[in-house]
Amino acid sequence: DQQVKQNSPSLSVQEGRISILNCDYTNSMFDYFLWYKKYPAEGPTFLISISSIKDKNEDGRFTVFLNKSAKHLSLHIVPSQPGDSAVYFCAASGNNDMRFGAGTRLTVKP
Amino acid sequence: GAGVSQSPSNKVTEKGKDVELRCDPISGHTALYWYRQRLGQGLEFLIYFQGNSAPDKSGLPSDRFSAERTGESVSTLTIQRTQQEDSAVYLCASSFKQGNSPLHFGNGTRLTVT
């Protein structure tokens, strides 16, 4: 029962360009959405979040967009840097838990 | 300050043996979660604790899996009669409250069942 889906397992972009990571969810009870970044041998670290009352949240190079009608969110990173290379997990939270997508491996090439 | 601490960082065990994984959450965090990540897959929810409420065990894959938490402190995840498919990284996370609050993850325990 995958309530949060990241359909692209990997993404490769050139340094300085925009990275766009996508996420879809199925449960309309979700009201809080997050992106986490994960390096090998480490736990995921929180990157940015958005509440369902908003459609955009920006923090420096990172912007999260939420389209509730489409049950879709995306993470934009601009400009992308080689240090951004990691696995990015989308997460959604509702009443009592937090569900994660399968992750997208981002590679930023110098 | 100290983050979420998990031990051991690596565990190799023989099929059929029991294992116990430990998580020390961030002090003051009332919510605690366990997730599992199999190789090449996403984070699979296992169980979460919120204060003194009954835990949500809906993600535990079988009755071989159990977890305990003492108050708002340490949690242990126990896997009995381990199977090879239990091999994964087990991640613990904590937060101030359930719901709209980011989770803070430990570095995980890599479990290998031979």
C-alpha cells in the first residue's frame, strides 16, 4: 500500500542547473509534507516542509510546491551543486504517522 | 546537542536467532518511530510511540517483530527467529510530537541475517 510515490528512482543534472524532484500521494488526509535528504550510511535529514494550507515554501535554493488537487508535490533545487548529490525522500503526514516514498537518487555533475 | 542514537550500528546474526536493536531519542521528544529500509527500497513504516498512548503497531510485518518504549526514553525493537528477508537498515526517528513536526533520524542499524 504505497501512499507516497516517487516514480523516478534517479535524476542526473549539471551543476548550476535546476533539479526537480517529484512526488505523488494518494491519501487525502495527509496535511503536512516534507522532503528529506539522505547520504550513505547516515539517517535521513530534514530539508524542507510545507503545510497543506500553502502551495509553496521556499528556503534558500530549495523550494517545495504543493498541488493538492493533483495530490502532487515537487522539490526544486536551483542552482544545483555537486554537494546536493544524495537520495531525496518525500514524506507525508496525516493523523498519526509519516509515510515515505521510495526515494530519488540525485546526481549533480560538476 | 545529542541527536538520535542507535546501537549497534551493525549487526550480523544467524538465521533463527533473536536480535534486539536500541534507540535513544532526543531528550524531550515524545514521538518515536521505527522504519526499515531494505536494499534499494524506500522507508517502510514499522511502529510509532507517542507519549504514554498505545503504540501504533500497524506496520510491523509479522508477530516476530515487537517494540517497547519506556516512557519517553529508550526504545528497543526485537526481532525473533530472524529470517534472511529481515536483512535491512533499521532506522529510528523522534520528534516533539506526532503529525506536523519533522522527524530526526538516527544513523540506523544495519542488520544482516546469514
